[in-house]
Amino acid sequence: MVDVPSVQMRSRRPIAVLLLVQLLNGVVVSAQRYFFPVYVSDALGATAVLASSLVSLAQAAGMVAALMGGGLTDTLGRKWTLTIGLVCFVISSVAFHARAPWLVGALWLVSGLATSLESLGAQSYLIRAAGRQHVGTLSALYHWGFTLGGALGSPFAGAILDAQGYRVFAHLLTGLAAFNTVFAVTLLPRLQRRPRAQDRPPWHSVLTGYLEVIRQPIVGRLGLLRFLPTCYYGMSGVLIPLLIYANTGTKISVAVFATTSQILATLAQLVTGRAADRIGPRTPTLIAMGGVALAGLGQAIFAQQPWGLFAFGCLGMASAWSLSTIMLVLVSDAIPAHAQGRVLGALDLVWNLAMVLSILVGGLLVEIRPGLPFAVASVLGLGGVFAVAWHFRRRGDTLIEGA
């Protein structure tokens, strides 16, 4: 049983409900993410390039949503920004019903909006509800929603697809996403009053706020720590399922990888979060970034061996999710409360940019040689190790003044 650290009494219910919402959403997101490239290949007869292009289109939409997210949080509040993201996940689930390429692409584009809006709403909600000294562990539990939720849901998703096909899968996925949306609206407490119309900042000030944030050295360093490992994560999320499916011919093999990698990522997140709370984030960040570099190298060498894709893919996913857990710790430690929303928005923009570029480049490189995109990701991960060392040598300029 997980020993969840105590927080203020008023914040226990919001955190508990948020974690349950994230768990259910993790089942939806994992099923969408891991099986959408396979669906594009099966239903549309598409190549890896087209699948990567559709996924990158959704990430581009996420970049727009990242800019919108800060403004929505200011005008509608954290809960309703999160809720809009959940509604978008309902819409994107309908993509598995569609057969026309343009409709599949249009519906999947909404998944990019969903990811950014739900993530920004949920992360800002968590930082507001949690005690600062426990952000690392609670961040791990928050990210469990995606990893543990995926680990629980992926075997069922794979079994349903192999036995019943995409029609039943699409109905169940859409229904679960709709249920989770209603659950969040009904039970998730609002942490702050909705701002009055006269108190809401004009939309142009949101863009100005992002420019002020991006100019800060600390945000540039955090952005680099976000960008480099995300390039590995973006490539792997699309290419590993496709390569495993191509080498095994079964969807359940993709589900087994998804489940195993997410279980390991779940354990790694908790260890990383607790370590960051107890000894500080420097050592856990270095280890996780090194794991990304090693995973990319292993997948580059064994790109045509299912066991190599499986083993090093699990290492890479665990390392990438550990870095996501640490990111909230770094933001909470270094960024004043009044700037955290904009910093999270800027980092989400960087995350989406890295996903777009890595998915497109990965889809092109894998056609040349299966291991080539992972070799590139390994080099970027090694660069990330040096970026971590640079960041923690410059921790003296962590506070934002005037942003």
C-alpha cells in the first residue's frame, strides 16, 4: 500500500478526486496513444509516415492549446480547463469509428487540444492543492494516472481489439471518456472562484505574459530539460508499437509492451518523486536523463528484435515518465506561484513542439533504417545529461523577478 504523505485537510478531497480522474483518463489516453498508429495502419492501410504525420498534426494543435491554457485557467479556473480537456478526449475517441482519412485526422487533431488543456488544468490544480514539500511524491501519484491507468487498461484494450475489433473498442473507449468527464464535473471541487468579468485579463496580456516568461534564463533551462527527453518519448510512442506489431503480427504484443512499460514507469515515478522530496531533484534527474540516452542506444542497436524494443523501450518509458514527475518539482521549487501557470504553459508548448518534430523526423528516419531515429534520440538524451548538470550549476538564478 502506498504511503501518501499528509496534506492539509482541505486539500485531501481535491487531490483524491483528481488522482481518480487521472487514473480513468490514463486508460483512455493509453488506449488512444498506443493503438491509434495501429488503427491507421489497419483501417486506412497507411504507412508509418502517414501515421506519424497525423500524430504530429495533433501535437501541433496541442501547441495552440498550450498558449490558450493559461488564459483559460485565468478566466474559467483550473477545474473547467481540465474539464474542457476531458471533453476533447471524448471527441477524439470517435476517431476509432471513422474510416475516411480526413475525418480520422480531424478527430485526432482534437486529441492534441485534449492533452494540453487537461494537462495544464490538472497540473496547476495539483500544485495549488498540494503542500509544496510533497510535490514530488504527489506528482508521481498524479502521473500514475497515465502509467498505471494505461497498465490496467492496455491488456483489455488489446484483447478487445483482437477478439471484437475496432467497433466495440471505439464504443467502450468513447463511453469511458464520457463517464470520466461527468465524474470530474460532479465531484472535483473548485479551488478558486471564477474570476469576475472585470477581473479577467485581456487575451493579449496572456501572450505578453508568455513572452516575459520565455525570456527568463531559468525557463530556458527548464525548457531544454523538457525538450530533449521528449524527443525520445515522441519517437518511441509511435514507432515502438508499429515495430513490435510489424515483427510479431499481433495486437496483444503491443498491449503487453504497453502494460509492462507502464507498470515499470509507475514504480520508477514513485521512487523518483520520493527521492526528489528527500534528497533533492538533481541526482534523480541525472539518472532519469541517462536512462533515456541508454534506452535510445539500445533500441538503435536492436530495432529489429522484439526483445530489444521491449526491454529498452521499457527503460526509456520509465525514464521519460520519471522526468515528467521531476518537472513539477523543478517548477514548484524555482518558480514563484504567480508565474507557475505561465511557466507550465510554456513548458507544455515546448513539449508539444518536441513531440511534433520528433514524430515527423522519426517517421521519416525509420523508413531509411529502423534504428536510426533511436540513435538520434540517444544523442539528444546524452545532451540532456549535460543540460541537467548545467541547470543545477546555475540554480542561483532560480527566482523570476518581474515576470
